[in-house]
Amino acid sequence: MRATHAVRAQFFIAGALFATWGIHVPTVKQHYGLGEQALAMAMLASGVGAVATLTQAGRIVGSFGARRVGIAAGVLCAASLVGLLASQSYLVLIALLIAFGIGMSLFDVSINTAASEVETLRKRSLMSGFHGMFSLGGMVGAAFGSALLSRGVSPSSHLVTTSIASGVLVVVAGLAMLPTVTGSSQQGHGLAWPRGVLGLLGVLAALGLIAEGAMYDWSVLYMTQELKSAPDFAALAYASFSGAMAAARFGGDWVRDRVSPSVLMSASAALAAVSMAAVLVIAHPVATLIGFALVGLGFANVVPVLFGSAAKLDANPAHGIAVVASVGYFGMMAGPPLIGVIAEHSSLTIGLTSVAMFAAILGLAAPKALGSVK
């Protein structure tokens, strides 16, 4: 039980760290004087670091264990955020975001591997609840940042305070995790190009993470730039999306026990696609917050279902998760630059239509990819 709470805490911290970056995308854009395309390339650097690391994530987590890798990776994520506004150099920003991508990918695989082990030991569905803590962390992190910004706290102070607190909590929670993971004695192995069912799950992960990553990276900027919202109100875009995801994920294990993965995925993707389309058509700040919440409900169980299925399909859960996550991160890596290029030559509103489009494709592809997964 202690280990379960520790893993939940790590998911919460991961969500808070991701939110801390997400709400400061407009800040970084202004601080470095970037256009949408240059900002998208900086985001691409984070994705490159993540994907490159994921090729060896199964080996690393399998060799050293989820607890030790998780602590080191979480601290790296927190440390990389501290310096985001400490320089005027675009190259320094790129380096920091590469480090953030490396840390977040290892942290992601580590805590998902630990979650899979706890789920197996307790013999009940827990994965959606764990991911609910990630979304809750994102909601709390975004709301906390919004509150501080509205009270005149500088972005640099917020980044430093949040990063230090998160780093300390990563270590404390990490020490309470189980010392070994299933398959860790096997040393893991490097990543091969995914085939079969794992490959199909990876494609679904890519589709879902393109859209989810776009929401994390561009939702706040959409509010400030396209709808002219104040920064503190715009930060609620991230909070509404993550909060709705958290609520759906906490009930997701109950749903997963009663609804087949393919049906759940198709219905969820349809909700996300329709809601995102409505947001872009209505283009009103309050309606946008409501719509983003519905998009969050739609994407809530995409990653838990796919990662949970991947862990069951490979003898080494860390490798199965890394395989699916690696393809998924290719999607997350490609998504923000794609939207940035479109926004640079058209508008961010047009760029975000990709969220609705990829959600629709995900829903149509789910039955084939998940039909054989129990």
C-alpha cells in the first residue's frame, strides 16, 4: 500500500512538472522573442531528447530498477525547468528542453513500469487511477501557477520554487517505491522497431499523444493569442483540460473493467474530436474552457489503456511500455512543430484543427488495434 501511494505521488509530480512548462510557453515565447515556428522547434528539441532516450529506456529501467531511475529522471526534469528564463540564449533554451525531454521520458517509463508491477501484485485495475494523478498534478500545477501569476509573482520565481519543491518530493516518494521491478533482473534490451500488436498500439499512442501534446503545449497560447485572454485566465486552459482528464481517469479503472478497450477508445476519441471542433468554431474564452475540459475527458483513458495493454504483451513490462511510448513520443515530437508551422503561415486556430483530426483517426483505428487485447 505504501508503494502504491508512492507511485501515485510520482505521477502527480510528473503532471505538475509538465504543467509548469505548459503554462510558461507564452512566457518563454515572449522572453526569447520567438515566433511560433521557432517556439515549435524548441518544443521539437524536447521531443528529440525524449524519443532518443526511449530507445534505451527499457534497458535502463530493466537494469537499474524503476525506483532509482525514477528518482534520477524526476530530479533532472525539475532541474531543467529552473533555468528556462535564466538566459537570453536560444541555444541554452534548446539544451534545457532536450534535458527536460530526456528526464521526462525516463521518468514516464519508470513510473509506468512501477505502476504495472503494483497493478499485477494487487490483482486489480489501477493504471487509469495512476494516470489520474498525473492529470490531477497537471491541474493543480496549472492552477497554482495561475494563482501566483495573478498575484504578481514573477515567472522566474514560480519556476524556481516549483522545481525545487518537485525535486524534493520526487526523492521522498521515490524512496518509498518498491526497490525492484518485474523483469529488472533481465537487464532489459534496446528498442527494436515495433511490430504486430505492439506496433499498432504504438500508432494509437502516437495519434493520441499528438493531440494531447498539442493541448499541453498550445492551449494556453491559444487563449492569450487567439482569444486575447489575460495570462492568469489563460493558464486555466491547461487546468480545465488536466482536471477533466483527472476526473475521468479516477473513474477509468471502473470503466475499463466493464467496457472493452476498443469501444472505450472509440467513444472517447469521438468525444475529443467533436469537442475540439466546437471549441474552434465558437471561439469564446468560457466556451473554450468548457470545451477543453470535454477534450480532456475524451483523451483521459487513451494512454492508460495503451500502456496497460503494452505491459501485458511483453515479458519485460518496461520494454513493452517503452516500445509503445517511443512511437507515441514520435507523435508528441511531431505534433507541436506541425502546429507551429501551420500557425506561422496561417493561424493557431487552423493549427489546432489537427487535434480534432487526429482524435477522429484514433477513434476509427482503435477497433483493429485493440480488438485482440483483453
